[in-house]
Amino acid sequence: MDDLHKALGDISSIRRQVARSTEFRGYGPATLAATGVFALAAAGVQTVWVQNPSLQLGRYLTLWIATAVLSATLTGVQMYTRSRRMHSSMSDEMIRMAVEQFLPAVGAGLLLTIVLTQATPAAAWMVPGLWQVIFSLGIFSSCRFLPRPIFAAGAWYLLTGLCCIGLGGGRSLSPWAMAIPFGAGQFLVAGILFFSAKESGDEV
């Protein structure tokens, strides 16, 4: 019985090692492009529903967090179904690895948002830029199992996040301070994955 447990443990370890050295193909270009469209649509909603975000911070956060949740849900569902097709028996390990890479960034972004808005609301204008910087860290941590050009997307979000913080004050809460970075950024990621899939002959 001990030999059986050891063999199963060895197999599990091998599967983890293989997953870590395999390029993850669970992100679909079309789905990620759709999340870019969501960002542009959210900016349109903000211009009508949140005309003064500095004084309507609750509405601003509700809108963009809802957009993020919708995007994450769509990406997660598609990642699950696509991984089943692309990675077959390795799909569970690959999905777990992908989630583990991004989860710390998501958690940090959520906690930082709570602290800034509750403890120092006067500094809440920094939230959009910090979201972009933290998102870039999630991309950078995922680079090792995604196509190499994805590094450019991480650099884009880092640059836009720093520029957004540099705007200072209410200007950083402009709808376009979120729509341009996340709209263009997600289109960039989708383009990289699309051309990478075509080069390797994968399903796009």
C-alpha cells in the first residue's frame, strides 16, 4: 500500500513538473478581446452614470468591479472548456497553475482597494493606476507559461498604471483612464495569443 501511495505521489509530482514546463493554451483570443470591449463599454456607461466619480466613488467602484467580475467569469468559463480541449488530461493541473499565478495579484488589488477607500478615501484616486500596476504583475508572473511576447502586455499595463497615477487627482478617475489601458491591453493580449496559436497550428 505504501508503494502505491508513493507511486501516485510520484505521478502527481511528474504531472506538476510537466504542467510547469508546458505553454498554457487555455486563454482564448476572442474571449480576451471581448473583455477589452467590456472595458470600452464600461467607460461609456461611466460617462452617463458616474459623471463626477470623485463624488460618486461608490458608483465608480461598482461599475468597474462589476466589469472585472464579468470579464473574469467569462475568461474562467472559457479557460475551463478550452483547457479540456487543448490540454486533455493535463487540464486540471494547467488551470490550477494559471489561477495560482494570477490569484495573488487579484487578492492584493482587492485588499488595496478596500484599504484605500475605507481608511484614506482622499487617496482613492490612485485606485485605477494601482489596479493597472497590479494587473501587470499578474501578467509578468504568468509570462513563463505563456508566449514570450506577452511580456509586452505586462509592460503596457505597468506603463499605463504609472501614467494614470501621474495624472493625479480626479483626472485619474476619468473613464478613459481605465478604458484605454484595459481596452488596448486586452486587445494586445488577444493579438499575441492569436498569432502565437496560428504559428503553432493550434485552435484560435
